[in-house]
Amino acid sequence: MHTKQVIKAGKQTGEATKALVMLHGRGGSAEDILGLAQHLPVNDFALFAPQATNNTWYPYSFLAAPKDNEPWLSGALAVVNDVVADIEATGIKKENIYFLGFSQGACLTLEYVARHASRFGGAVAFTGGLIGDQIYKENYTGDFAGTPIFIGTSDPDPHVPVDRVLASTAILTEMNAQVTQKIYKNMGHTINQDEISQVNDLIFKES
């Protein structure tokens, strides 16, 4: 199971009015994903990057039956929930909490926010979709109340089928998120400059 190990960066929580939870991909690390922050206008944010045990949030594909990824999946969601609770305990409200993930971390990001839908600051999924061999709508509750969400992916992507991205966008939209979905032809399993520009304009409101 995951132990809660979180690398913090950016503003101290006592000073920051906003927080960004950053979730790394399979085989990545908290340090890796924190490196993305230099490309984002988040100088005023407290940054939180949890580290997955053995660098993996759950062992199998996100398209496996959820029970096959247990107890790791529930453990990963619990880590994110603990981080959010820690942030709220410092006085930062949900509408000022943001989420960002890449690949496995993007899937975890979308799964977490869909299970706890509220008016968040925003969410960014660089190549990800809702988790499961099918989409389990009964797991998703709440109302995003206009929360901006960005999902970008490649067509094709070796790990994330475009149809799962489309289905995830549809469900998040039903839950009143303002979803921007971008599909890039043959981008590969990576993050491109257009995605960075999109999230800076749509989510972080670069001024």
C-alpha cells in the first residue's frame, strides 16, 4: 500500500492562497512532475506532489477491472484525499485547490475529482481518462459547478484510447465541469507546448 510521502514546493502554505496537487505517471516521481511547475504561472501556489510507492499508483492498466488494481487504487485515492484535507486544514478553500497529472497520474486526477466533484480551482489531465474496464458512473458524485478541466491526449496513444478520453469528457461535462478536450494527431505519450499554453490560459489564467 502507499505511504503518504509528499514533496512540497512553491509558496509556504501559510502564505499561499492557492494549492496545486501534482500526480506523477507510472515510473515517474514527485520530483519529475514538480519540474512541470516551471512552465506554469503558479508562483503564488503551494505545490504538493505525492510519491507513489515503487513509483506506481496501481499495478495494471487503468482499463483493468478496478478490483484487479486493488488495494493500490483505493490507497492512491486515499493519499490524494489526505493531501486535499491537509491543504484545506491550512485555510485554502476547495475553489482554490487545483490538480494536475500526467498519464497514470492524469487518470488518478480525473478519478479523484469525479469521485469528489465540487467547485475546484481546476484540473489538468495530460493523457488520461476515468479508471476501469468500463466507466462506473455510480462512483461519481457531486457537482463541479463550472470547474475548468483540461484533458489532452494523442491519437493514437499507446496507453490511453481516445474513446475513453471522449467518454470521460462526456461524464465530467454532465457533472457541470467546463471541459476542454484536445486530441493531437500522433503526438506520442508526452506533453506538448500547446497543452502547456492551453492550461495556462484556461486553468491557471496566465495574466
